Amino acid sequence: MKTIFKNFYKSFLPERLRLNIRSLINISSYPTEIENLRKELLYLKVLHYYEHNNITQYRNEIEYLNKLGTLTPFPYKRTDKELTNINGYYDDIKKMPFVLHKKKKLYFPRHYNVEKAKQTYLNYFIGENILEGGFLEKAPHQYTTESFSVINEDIVLDIGAAEGLFLLDVIERVKKGYIFESEKIWKEALSATFEPFKEKVTIINKFASNKDSYNELTIDSCLKNEHGSIFIKMDVEGSENLVLSGAKNVLSRKNNIRAACCTYHNQDDAALLELFFENLNYSTEFSNGYMLFHLDKNIKPPYFRKGVIRAKKNVDEI
């Protein structure tokens, strides 16, 4: 067995992988190194797949990965657009760092330092393009566009909010905001960020789900006493289908309802969510480009996935 592995190690693995395996033997941080090795193997697997399959749909993405030399969830090169005037500070009273977003304080957990807060904020804009777009050639994780956005007096649900940047960005024009974030790490920071808007923002430290329980709440229950136009933004680590099944009453209302939901966590999410919304007579579109979500241990060909589906209630239903 040792001889077989030795021959495989020397003859078949690329030198860069052999170095990684060699270093793994000598270090104590096994989980990190093992994950890096898994990522490296997947990178080679993706390139090998497209080298031996005549698929042109993702040609530009594969060319970019070849030049980059590693995996990235967003296989597109940067544009010349820059994000300027990023101001980060430390709140001595609240004991948390924050950045200024459109002159509003966006807080981060107290174990962050100011530099980490600034870098995280930068990644939302430039790495993920979740709001404005324009920093990469394509923006597969962008929730809104000029024609698909939060409008005045919307009721906005930010589901899987993390730091709450999406809602904070539009807070002045919303009628009511609901934040779903179950991770305790964000509880204190979210309360600090939305303290100036507490009259119209409700923070729900539960999972959005398809049932109501001690730590779960459905969209239908959340909005049972709310009426008007609704915008739903959702990033719940692959549970989007589950959460939407607890929102059928809301989604069936004759209101101006829009939803932007992530579709990249699971292999079939894009097709499933598209069918779900179309069955409710919503028009749908996908964000521009593809993501390569290498954190999914079950990822398989064609590897690339649509990032966000945008669904809008058809006019004849309003």
C-alpha cells in the first residue's frame, strides 16, 4: 500500500499538490490544511472536466480560473471601479467597531477590530457585489438592479441578514423592516446598527422556516398583520426552498411583491426556486453570471451555479 501511494504521489499528483501534502505532515492545523487541499483538488477537477468536455457555456469563467490559478466563488476579473472613503472607527461606549455606510453606522461583532470590519465591508461590495455591482465584470450575488429594487414604503424582510447591510442601505425609504438572523454573533451588532431606526425595525433572533416554534418563525406569521408592498431578500445557506414554503400566503397576496433569493448553495436550487415562483405566477430572472460554490462538499458538474433569482409578482395579479 505504501508503495502504491508513493508512486501515485510522485507520478500523478501535480507538484503544487505534492508540496501541500508534504506540508500537511508537518503542521498541527489539520482542518485548515485539509480544506485547502480539498479546494486545490477541486480546482484541478474542474479544469480537467472542461478540458475533456466540449462545453462552451462557461468558457470565460474557465479561462479566468486558468489565469487565476485557484478557485474563487466569483470567477470574474475586477473592473476599474473603486469604492472610496471607507471610514472605520471603534465605538468606545458600545465596545464594537463600525464603518460608515452612507453616513450610517454599520456595527460588527466586538471581537472584530476596525481593520477586519473595513475588510469585511469591502468584500460585500467588491468581492460579492451584493448591492451596487460594477466592481466585477459580472455580479452573480447582486440582489437588486435599477429595475428591481426596494421602493418607497416597502415592507422589507432581510432574511439571513448577518450584519444587516442590505436593510441599512435602504432603511430611509422603507415602511417597516424585519431582520431574521439566528446567529448569536450578530445580535449585539445588529441592535447597535438599527438603534436609530428601532421604531420601524424588528430584529428576530430565530430561523425563518416553514413552521413556527421556539426558535423558528414563518414569513406568513411574521407578516400576518402587515399590509402593503413587500420586498424579500434571502440568503439562508441553502434553506431557501424551506423558508418559501412557509410564505405561500404572503406570496399569494395581490400586492407588489418582489423577492431576491440565493440559489447557489445547492445543485438544484436555481431550477427549484424558478419553478416555485413561476407556479405562483411570478416573473423571474437570474443575476448576471455564475458562482462556483466550492464550500459545497457535494458539488458536481457543471460546477457553476446561478447566484440569485429575482422574482416579481406579475402585473395582472396586483
